[in-house]
Amino acid sequence: MNLAAVFAVMLAALLASASVAPAAEPGGTLKKIKERKSIVLGHRESSSPFSFVDDAGKPAGYSVDLCVRIAEAIGKDLGLKTLPIRWVKLTPENRMTAVADGTVDLECGSTTATLSRQERVDFTITTFVDGGSLLSTDGAAIDGVKDLDGKRVAIIPGTTTEGSLTAALKRYVVTAQMVPVKDHAEGLAAVENGSADAYASDRVILIGLGRKSAQRSKLSISRQLFSYEPYGFMLRRGDADFRLAANRALSRLFRSEDIVTIYEKWFGELGRPSPALILMYAITAIPE
């Protein structure tokens, strides 16, 4: 028997053994999803255009659409004809706890993936990149951190924005008064009613808030970005199979034309995606 024939026999044996090997039963979160025949996803209330409650009272946004695609892919992987989604509203304060204790299977919001947060939860591959900025009224004349000296800045405590802004204030030797707010809606309200001179958050979120404001013609967003914010979806720590399933679904989506449709649906008015975002889609999609 020649070498080619030997290889052919060995290949045939490998394929035969692979074809009869039983499929591994899902464990962890995937097992729970299969047993309950539904997936529990967490969403935010006012983190537009990523994750918010629309006028019909339903979760909507860029992150919500991506998570729906993940749920559809997982349902197919588990051999389920349909996989209903149960949505749970989360806040900046309880989102990590809800993921860590199993209240939700996956968080679909606008959470920045950081090393410190990965001590408590895991993250999917990066889903978006943004940066911290400032929303203010035109009369406040705020175009960057240097303009915040003596000003009141609304901020959600415990967020990456708070840490980045605090570091930027020290770097520019600027003193500002932090005004704590519970969410984005309250931050916008603080600027509108004058209890704060600016609201600090991620730039795209600020754009979404400004567009919904009744005072939109009087609002402006600073050109300076004072932080780098790579978003990811939180899931329970140490659940490799579930993370793989979510990352596979996202990678396939990022390699398809569908991501263009989803981007244009939620960010089309902003123009073309930034070079950083285009690069993110290209390098984040993990090959099969």
C-alpha cells in the first residue's frame, strides 16, 4: 500500500469515528437555557441608542439587536425550534450582581469591559468602541475637560466614566464639583434644569440623549474625548461554553453584511462608522 492510500485509510477511520461520537451535552448556562427553554437577557432603561425601553415599552437598541442574534444562534445550537427571550431591566448599580448571581444569562447594555470588572464577571468580544465626552447647554461654553473648572458635572457613580473623568481633571489641574445621578435620564435632566453644568458619559449615548431632549437645539457635546470605552456583554465568570457560543454568534454577525444594517439602523444619522469601529469589527471577529 502506498503512502497516499495509507493516508486515505487513516482519514476515513478518523471521519468514521467522528461521525459516531456522541455530541457533548451542554453544561453551565447553556444547560439551564435548554432545560427552561428560554434565555434571560438584561437590558437598560435609558442607554439609547444601545439599550433602552422604546415608546411601546419594549427593549430596543443596538446592543439589544446583537443579543437577539446571539439568542437565535444559541437556540439553533441547542436544537430548539424557538427560544423565547425573557427581558429583565437592569441599572448601573445592579447589572454586575444580576449577571454574577444568575438573575440574567447575558447583559445587553453599554458596559465597558475592564480588567477590574473581569474579577467578578466575564465579557464577550468587544461589541462597540466609544469615548467619554460632555453634554452641556450652549451657554455653558464647555468643549472639554479644561472648561470644567468651577463647574458642576453630573455623573453616574461607580462607572468607568467617573474614574476616567476624575483622572482627566487631575491631569489638567481642574477642580469641578461632581453631582451624582442614578442614570442617563437623570443626568440629562440635571443639565436641562440647571442643577448641573454638564453631564459626563460616553459620546454616542450623549448624542442619543440630546436628540430626545425637548431642549435639543440648546444642547452641545464637547469635541474632546477623555477616555476609551470598549463595550462588551457581561456573562457569568468561568462559563467558557456559553462565552464561546456568544462569541461565535457575534463573530459571524461581524463578518456579515447584517452588521452594516444594524449599525445604520441605530447610528445611521451619525454618518459612517469611525475608523476605530471599522477596525474593531475587522479584528474582533474570531475566525472559525
